[in-house]
Amino acid sequence: MLLASCSSQPNDLRDSRYYADADTSTAPPSQPPSAAPQPMPAAPPPSAPPRKRELDKYALGAAQLSSEGVHSDGPATRQAITKLPDCNVSLGDVHSGYETTWAYPTGATLRQYVAEYDGSADEVLAALQTALKCGKYKANGVDVTVRAPVKAADGQVTWCTTSSRQGTCTAVRAQGSLLSVVTVTAASETKAQQAVTRIAPLAATVLGGNS
């Protein structure tokens, strides 16, 4: 005899009551929607370097030097000179430079160097005057004596050097961010000084008039 057992519940396989609760422990956790990547902020554009002036208009030319009887001794050079030979004195952090060379019939030479700075050239001039205290140095194996610099009422600084070969005198003036260095080398210190005395006011006029 077969015995059958029946439940009072309908045998409906679709009824969830016939199944244990689903085990969701192994299901991967739901992930929040990822945020869209943000673009990197643009880097600021590089700052433009300071614009260099056309320094030739602040230098002496043939018109101003006509009474000196000089002629150009080669093309002008556009380069920064950071030191002078006298006491190896520094000209500071030069932004740009311009140098011309002129020759006298006697063999003497005139050089002018105009330098531009990012700041005031007065500070460079003051430091230069303080540094010209070596008294003597050697150039090409020859002793060179340095006279003490003299500062005029208008701010110009002048000094002379002498050796057994020649004499040299220099006049330096600052005008805003510009510095003018006028140097004459002659057979004697006296001749060099006379020439610088004549030329320095001309250089000052050109430097100040175009600044």
C-alpha cells in the first residue's frame, strides 16, 4: 500500500515560500557611478623676458665725436660686459650691453660701453666706486696703478690708471636703468684725462636726452 502525504499548501514551485532566502553575500557590492575626470588646470603662460632697449641711441656717435677727430675702429658689439679690468671691479647683473670703439690718429683709443639693468644703475655705480680700492694690479705682466675714484656733484665717477706703457682714464655715469662707461687710453695719463674731460659731458647729454 502506498501512502501519500499532502500539504495543505499548493505545490507551486513559483511560490517563493518554498525557497530559502537567496544568499547575496558573494555578490559584488554595487559601485557608485564614477565621477567624470576633471581636466587639469591650464598652466599660466610663461612670462615674457624683459624687452631689451636699442642701446645704440644712448651711445656717442660720429656726430658727437666729430671734434675729437676719431674714426670707428670696428663694428659695435652687443654683449653684456660684467667686469672692468681695473681692480677686476664688477658691473653687476647686466641685462644687455652695447660697446663702441674709436681710434685717434695718434694711436689713442676711445671706448664707450652702455649697459642696461633691470633695476636702477645707481646701485651699481655706488658699488663700483667702493670696489676701486685695490691700488694696483697686474695686466699682461705689467703693474698698473689705480688712482682713487672721484665722484662729482652730478653723480659721475671718474678715475685713472697708469703703467709704464700707457695711461687710461674712465668716466662712469648712471641714468635710470642705464650705465655709461667712457674710457680713453693714451700714451700718458694726462692726455687720457684731458680727452675724458672733454668727452664725458657729451656722453652724459646723449644718455640723459634719450632716456
